[in-house]
Amino acid sequence: MNKYKVIEKKCPGCEIHKLKYSTTRIPVKHLIFVWVVTLSAALPISSLFTFVYFMIRDFQIAEREEDIGYYAGFLSSSFMFGRALTSVLWGILADRYGRKPVIIFGTISVVIFNTLFGLSTSFWMAVSTRFLLGSLCGILGPMRAYATEVCRREHQSLGLSVISTSWGVGLVIGPAIGGYFAQPAENYPNIFSEKSIFGRFPYFLPCLLISLFAFLVSIISFWLPETLHIHHGNKNEQCDAADALENSMYKYRVDGVSRHGNKNEQCDAADASENSMYKSRVDGVIRSKERLPSSKLSLLRNWPLMSAITVYCVFQLHDTAYAEAFTLWADSPRKYGGLHYKIPEVGEVLAISGFGLLILQMFLYPVLERTFGAILVSRIGAVATIPLLTCYPYIAKLSGNLLFAVLSCASILMNVLMVSVSTGLYLLQNRAVSSDQRGAANGISMSALSLFKAFGPACGGSFFSWAQTRQNPTFLPGDQIVFSILNSIEFIGLAMTFKPFLVLPNDDSQ
């Protein structure tokens, strides 16, 4: 006989809720699913950053070398404009029909349109395929909700850290794949012929590799367990009661109700209370009338949610502009203050950054979040980013192995800090709403985020092109002005993490 009774039989959301409260262990299998699906969505976003400079040059649309950054920014932004238009729709569909169908459709979209992007023969074909890829790949919002729903309250920071780490690794490994495999006939003439398909389409190979990975993930996604509550009665009341139970049990554990000081006794008491409360919900009859405050409010009037989304968008504007500016800076000639790196060299730096990000974020962030709280970790990350970015123009004065070593360390640290900021704000957004609203809430977040990130590459590319035309001014010459503008955006985001702008969910107040 089962130890727990589910709210309603044949409801996949109830089965997941039952499973995660039947044990205190971390749901490793589910988090592996989360990792690979998120990675498949992240890789195509940034894979072009390493070779976009050369792709625009080959399209021969820029009249001057200094203008390449403008067109590169617009091409990179087209994905985000498409995603901004459709993310709310994908979130609503995920709340209505389930997370799983949206995830499967999104991975198949990556396979089709990322492949077509690699076969682009003109600037406008490249822009169109990237726009359609962004419009139809609505994975990230439902995956955030999914990672929250498969984890107990005390493991949610790890679940969302898996999302942000996989996303961050994808955003650095993607350019690394582009760096190693773009222009294969030129970089590996002994393997790839100029007359082969990879010689005629020099940017097809990295896109093909990512599409093959996405195809495997789309097959794996059919085994992804659903987390949406599907009931014949009043779904909202039952989901709200489940959320209220989860939050109340977490607070019981954290506050330590027992006054006799034994931590194990407190956890045992919490487990016993949790079991009895779960068993009291027999045959779908919900006796608890508790509801999360946000469940009675329109999402747009839920200020803890909307303030967290706004702050998150500002930081993501910075991060996307940084990613665009970094690769353009690394590719551009020394006479313009760049590093004059070749595509494989940039790919190698980003591959090292991805590995360092994976190790540090997976093992370090959950400890820091439990110790300091999500918002304090985000603030620390934002503060540390500013002096690090200030050093970037001076890194360009180095050369040889020293340049490579310093650049790799700076890139690892920069990506770890940016992902730490994002993860904390993920947590605040998902804790500000009930489970039946998480798909729509993350859809709103993704639409707003995509709009900001659409401006990121365009702004980064435009500012970079402008900076290359002003090499001799006494105040912030050349690329120094680019990194100073990035620091200004980061400072604005940092200021917005404080009251009265940012309002924390009740259980995250500090």
C-alpha cells in the first residue's frame, strides 16, 4: 500500500508531487532531463557569435569593415525578437496542455530552423531563419517551471541552478562549437574539401552538429514526465493547496519549531507532519483553504514577480551585449583595440569558460544560496562584475600565452558571476507564483527578457562599431567606452535589486 495518497489518480502533476515528497533525495534523473533539454535550446542562440563577424563579411552586405558590427548585432537580435513575440503564448500553452508538448515542439524547431540557418546564402535568409527559430522554440520558460515542480522546496535552488548552469554553459559552448567547426574547409583542408557541402556552406557544420544534438534531445523528451496538474475538478484550488503545503513545510523546517535544539528531531517532526498532512488529502477533497497571495492576483499586478522580471531583464541586457561585444572584440584587428584571434582560438577560450562554469556553478552556487540567500548572491555577483569588466581593455595589451591564460580566467569568472546573478532572480520569479501560474509567469518573463536581449546584440554591435571609429580620444578611447557602457547597465541592475523597487516574495524576505 502506498505511503502517500495522491490528490487525484491519473494526474501526472500529482504523481510528481507524491514522488518528490516520498523521499528527501535530489531528483537526479529529472534534473539530467532538465540539463540536456535546456542545453539544446541554449546552443543555437550563441553558436553564431564566434563566426558572425566573418559570416557578415562573406555576405558582403557591409560597405566598410567598421560596419560589420552593426549587421552582426541585427542578425544576433533576430532570434530574440522572435522569442519576445511568442513566449507568453508558449507559457499559456504549457499551463493548459502541459510542459512536455511545448518542450518536444521546441526541440524539433531547433532541428529544422538551426539547420536552415547553417545553409543561409544571404543576410536576409539568415535573419529569417533565426527569427523563426526564436518564435517557435518556447522551451526555456516551461523548463524553468518544470525544474521548480520536480524539486522539493529545499532543492529548488539546485533545480534552477541546473537550468542557469546548462543555459550558461550552452551560451559559452555554443560559440566554442562555432569556433572549432566554422569554415572547416579553410581550417581543416585535409579533412574537408572546398567543393564539399561544408566548403560551399562554411557555417553549416556547427549548425548541423547542434541540430543533431537537438534531434536526440527531442527523442529523449518523449520520456520526460509531465508535471502539470490535470484534474476533473477545480484544478486551481488543489494546486494552490499543494503549493501552500510545500511552503508551510519548508518554513517549518527552516524555522525549527522544536525548542529543544536537536536538528534531527526537527527534521523528523517535519517529515511526520508532512506525511500526515499529505495523507489528509483523500480522494481529491482539499480541506486546506490556504492559497498563495499571488494566486488571487493578475500576474501583471504581482509586483514581487514583475519587479524580479524587470531586474532580471536589465541584467540579461548586459549579459547579451557582453557576449556580442566579447566575440567581436576578440575577432577584430589589433589596430582597433581587439585581440585579432582566429575563430578556433575564440572557441578554445569559450570551451574552457564553459567547463569552469559547469564545475563552479553546479557545486558552489547551491551552497552560497543556502548560506546567503538568492538575492544577496545576485548582488555580490553584480558588484564583482564591474571591476572585472573594467580590466578587459587592458587585457588586450597582453600577448601570447599570457594573454590566453588571463583571458580564459577572466572569461570563466565573468560567466560564473553572470549566471549566479541570473539564478537568484530565477528563484525569486518562480517563488512569487503558484504552480498553476508558473508557465504563464515564465512566458511573461521570457517575452520581456527576449525583448531586452534583442536589443543586447544590436546595442553591443552598434556600440562596438562606433567605438572602433574613435581610437584617439583622451576620454575612454576605443573599446574602453564599450566596457564602460556595459558597467553602467550592470550598476543600474544592481541598484534595482534594493527596495523600494525589488519586492521579495514573502518566504524570501531578508
